[in-house]
Amino acid sequence: MASRVITVEPFDFVAFGGTGDLVRRKLLPGLFHRDRVGQIPPQTRIIGVARSTLDDAAWRTLAREAILAHVPEHERDAAVLERFLARLGYVEVDVRGEAGWAELAGRLAEAPDRIRVFYLATSPDLIGDICAGLARAGVVSPAARVVVEKPIGKSLASARVVNEAVGAVFAETQIFRIDHYLGKETVQNLMALRFANALFEPLWNAGRVDHIQITVAESLGVEGRAGYYDGAGALRDMVQNHLLQLLCLVAMEPPASLDADAVRDEKLKVLKALKPIVGDHVGRVTVRGQYDRGAGEGGPVPGYLEELGRPSSPTETFVALKVEIENWRWAGAPVYLRSGKRLAERVSEIVVRFRPIPHSVFDAAAGPILANELVIRLQPDEGVKLHLMIKDPGPGGMRLRRVPLDMSFAETFAERHADAYERLIMDVVRGNQTLFMRRDEVETAWAWIDPILEAWAASGEPPKTYRAGTWGPSAAIALIERDGRTWHEDGA
Ligand code: BG6
């Protein structure tokens, strides 16, 4: 069944950082896909902005190369590509200076009432300058929106500075703080699973759930981003945003509706209920790791320090945490989070492990009765599995076995899934903020992260090393096993 495509209103999309990686890898291909399916009306323009001296034709060449590189051949169409490229224009702007702003304003003035999306795909330290420049250029119309990429700051204090700078120019309803995990198909499915089924909600509490695990594992290393990454680390790069957002969606109370503020109010309550990890507690419930050389997908790979070209670094490329949510629903059912680079495989999933049965009617020969588990696989191989105990088929008495009820998206839905960025860009155009982070969410998440970073820095201990291609330092396994639990393994 083909998905329904509802055409959006015409818009002007202004991509700051127009020659950068995000624009080439995600934004241009994403917009191309939406154009291909007919979601983008003819008047829509896409304007690249950067410091490089290019003209419209040169940026179109860059865009053509980006689409050829990042859109599979069977999803390309020569006529659509030409139509798409014809929408593109380029303006050279010195965002810290005066040059170029007037030209940008002139181009936008051709359609004064049109929706304007200013997408800041630039280095985070330029966000304030760009917003101030947009204000001076007089282009922040009532129909303007700004999309702010992570990282939003490196701490609560620096996040506030960014939020103040953006908020000085745009109203909160115009600000779209993007977390691309919220645009992933299965992440949204989490809401469908929880709130469109009567089955799970009565069990969704510490009385029935033993614990939750959220794993976002990557097999790649820092891939030429060592400069940015070394100032960040896994806690800032992944946990402060993606993993905490996933945690919020799993743990939040049912919102009254899917209105942006109804959902974001509930997520905020979860963030506020997180038990602070401070002082000595940090050493007990957090694990930091850094990969050493080992095995990658295509053969041996260097360690993080080799990639960085430095003899040492305190930056973690892996983190595992035990998190407690101090509220009525979740007290007593912890959430274990882990994320890292150069791990054994690329897999992101949420595992809800239910409590064991209270009493077994089976004799010992039936074998162990394992707890039910709901596994929501975000990537790759998106799907949902519900692990249940059944009788092993055939004669030979009652032997029990745990098997998954398995719903694979690829098998169930043949059509292509939109990439997270595609979906989120269309939400920006529609003005729907449900899948974007509100200022208070971002700042509350930082307020919880800051003490962990401070305690790590104060301890002076380096991160524990792990071999590339493994599941991180053994301390991460000990973190969960100490509580009599284990990390989920596929097929387990
Ligand atoms: C980004 C991080 O936000 O998410 C990267 O900065 C990480 O370090 C990426 O690799 C992972 O995203 P995805 O969609 O590939 O899981």
C-alpha cells in the first residue's frame, strides 16, 4: 500500500552550512525524496548559504553529486532530479560579518509571505551570529522557523547561552531543536505501540516491568570527526539527547493528545524525575570506555587515540549508565543505557523485560521459564519482537522454550521508509513541533548530565579501554550483572 502524501505549503528552505556534510548527506537527499513523491509544491526554493565563493550553478553541481552519492539509483529519476536542481540557489554569506545578508534578504523578499525555514547545519558556535544576522537582515517574518542542530551547548550553562541567542530572535513556537532519533520510524512506532494498543499500558510499570534497556551501538568509529568528538564524548553526543529522548518516550505518562506541548510536558516530567547521579554514586552507576585498536567491519581498525593523533584523551567513546526514575510508575524498575562507537555491531534497540511469573506449575524437566521481553528494534532491521514462552513442539513431554512473535517492518511493509530527516523537515514546514525538543527539555537534560561530567573530570581516572569490535569494557557487563540482570542478546 502506498503511503499517503499530503503536499505541504510552498516554502523557502535556507540551508546554512550549505556545503557541509549534513546538507550533502541528509538534507538535500531528503528534500529530493520529498520532491520525488510530490510533497513539495513547485514554488518551493532551496537556498544554500555558506562562506565559500560559489554561484547557483556550482551549488547545483554539488547538490547533483550529493544526490547521486546518497540516493540509490532505483530511487532517482532524471526528470525529477532536473526539476529539483532548478529549485536550488546559492548565496555567499559571511555569517560573522556583513557580506551577503542583503543578497539573501533580496532573494527571500521575492516571496515575503512564504514559509521560511532557516536550517542551521553549521558549527554550533555560529548559531548566535546567524540568528543575529537574520534579525539584522529583516528576514525573520512571522512565517519563519529556525532549525537548530545538536549539540545545543556542552553543559547547562552553554546550552542556555545558545537558547538565549536563538530566543532573542525567534519565538519558542518558531524554534525547532532537532533530534533526528525522534524522526526514526520505529521511534514513532513506540508511541503507536504504547498508545494505540490496550495490551501493554496496564503492564507498563515497575509492578510488571523488571527493567528497561536502551542500547544505541555503532560499529563505526569517529570517522574524521575526531576534532568535534574529542570535545564531546558519548555522554554529550548521544546520551544527553538521543538516549534520554528515547527514555522519555518509553517512560512518559500517556499525553492527553499528540499536541506538541502535551507530549513535551510529559517528557519533561520524566527528565525531572531522573534520580540525580552525583558524588560517589557516579562511580557505581556509570561506566566510561574508549576503544583501542581491534576489529572493524572490513578488517583491523586503529584505536581512538591513533585516530586522534594524541597519546591520551579523557574522552569516552562508550558509556553505560544505570538510571532510576523516581516516580510512582517506575520506582524499582531501573533503565540501563549504553551507547558507544566501534562496538560489535550497529544496533539500536529498546528492551522492556517483564517480571518473572510468580509461580511455576511446570516441573523441572520443562526447563527454565524466562521472563517475557518486548524488543523494539530501531535500526537496522526495524521491527518489534515479543518474546514469549511456549511449549517446544512435538512429543517428549512438556518442555518450554522462549520464542519471539516477530514483526519485521521490511517484511510487513514493502515500501521505502522515509529517512528521519525527511520526515522532520516536513514537520518543520507544517509547523508541527511534537518531534522537536523544547527549551526546558534540553536544559533539564543538561542539568542531569552536568554532575556526571563533573564527577568524571574530578576523578581524574581515564576511561576504561575496550577492543574495537567488542561490546565495550567489561565493567559495562558488570554494571548490569551486579543487579542479577544481563544485557539483551539477539536470539536470547
Ligand atoms: C549523531 C552523533 O547525533 O548521531 C553521531 O553526533 C552518531 O556521533 C549519530 O554517529 C548516529 O545516528 P544514526 O542515525 O546513524 O544512528
